[in-house]
Amino acid sequence: MYELWIIKNYGNKTLKIKRESTFIITECKKISDERKIIFETTKYFSKYKTESGVELLFPNDNRTYYDCEIWNFPNSYKNTKLENIQIVINEDLKYIKVPIGNSKK
């Protein structure tokens, strides 16, 4: 069993902690087992292939991106399709992508 964890670090200038997301993939045999971290990065990825050949795909829906607050962590999404994008909820209550600085609903 694999899990994707996303940690949003809002940063701290005094402690010199960067504002970025950390993406972690863990593995365990059953839900009650201790997790083993098998991959960790501060850069967004759309898929990951495990040593055993299992391909894990990052959820690619606007609701997930909204929950990730991609616009608040631009360094983690540089050089990806999500760079300079934010997600807003329009008047139909749908999650939509808009360029940063153009948040008209």
C-alpha cells in the first residue's frame, strides 16, 4: 500500500525555512503498519515509479490542486503545467484554473 503525503510549509524567515511543499510517498503492508518513506521531494511530480515497477499517479483534478494551494508554493511547481496557475471556485461552485493575477470568477 502506498500513500502520498503533501506537507505545506509556510516558511519562516527567522528560522530560514523556505516556503514550499514537500511531497512524500510512503509504503506499508497494511493500514496499521508503520510507514516507510520511499520518496521525498520539494518539487511537484505527476507520477512516480516504485522499485517494484508500480506506477503511482498524482491526482490531477482541480480540487486536489486547490487543496494543495499551488499558488502559495510557487517554487514547488516551477517548470510544470501548474506554474503561474491558481485554482478558484467560480459562481457555479466549480474549481477552475486561472492564471495568477487573473482571479475573476
